[in-house]
Amino acid sequence: MNVDSIRAYCLSFPQATEKLQWGDALCFKSGGKMFAVLGLDRVRLSLKCTPDSFAELIEHEDIIPSPHLGRYKWVMLERLDAVGWNELQDLIRQSYEMVAAKATKKKSEKKKKLAKPGARKKAKRVPLHG
């Protein structure tokens, strides 16, 4: 596994985008929200986890709570081979699914809010005088 294979895998998800941020961080996003961050100068990978997998993963050598994001259950693999390729794919997929589900839920809540009566004000009809 390398930067190119991880990049290709992250971009294989529906509506996944990438953006270079903070100098060397290639951020993979769904609905504008990050699901993985790949450091390019010093190769490392950060991704979102469930609370259970977060606790398990930080017990591994070369996996730490992600700086700035650890409190949100993100981990950082300090080496791309800190876990096997199949496990890494599972972790990236789970991160994507958590972020995409949250983005879909927000989008759905916004639509419901707009669909409620009175959510949008109707334009007043002004009678035309001939």
C-alpha cells in the first residue's frame, strides 16, 4: 500500500472529493466533511473511528490519537503499514460511511425543515388594479 493506492481507494466512494489543505495534507471529503487525511511530506494517515475501534487501534504500535482530532475519535497511522491493507480498507470505508451518513442525515433534516408549513414565507398577493 502506498499514497497512490490509498488515494485511489478514497476517491472510489460516491461523491468523494479531495482537497490539498494545510500544506501537505490531502483531505478526502464526503458532503464537505473529511473522512480521511493523508499527509504527503511525512506520509501518515488520519481517519475517523467508532469509539470501540478507536480504543483498540491506539493500542497498536504506530497508531496514535490524531492531533487536533483525537477527541472526535480520529486516529493517525504514523506508518501506512501499521495495519494490513485489508484492515486499512475496512477502516477507511467505515470512516467514509460514518461521515457520509451524518452528511446525508443533515441534508435530510434540512429538507424536512424547509418542507414544514410556514418554513418558507409565501409572497403576498397584491391585487392588480386595472
